[in-house]
Amino acid sequence: MKIKELSRKDLEDLIADKGIGSGYLKRAERIQRDVNLAILLGSAAILLGATALTIYKFKGE
């Protein structure tokens, strides 16, 4: 495949995979994914904890 035949998106993907700094880009994407998962799971834990606390508090009344 020739570079002239690549679409803009394909060219951007090629540069992201093979270009200068591609290792840093992959590492940053992985870190961002992990941070997003941690935020999601932390938020779910807080929500479940608040729900359990509320149920426990009203159950005693």
C-alpha cells in the first residue's frame, strides 16, 4: 500500500503506531484507561457505601 492511497485517519493511525513517540502515546493511553477505570470503580464503591449506610441508618428506626 502506498502512502498516497491512505486516508487521513489511516495515516494518523500509522503515525501513532510507528512514529516518533508512539511508545509514549501507547503508555499514556494505557495510563488514561487505568485512571478512568479507577475513577469508575471508586465512584461505584462510594455510591454503594452511601446506599448501605442509608439503609442501615433507616433500618434502626
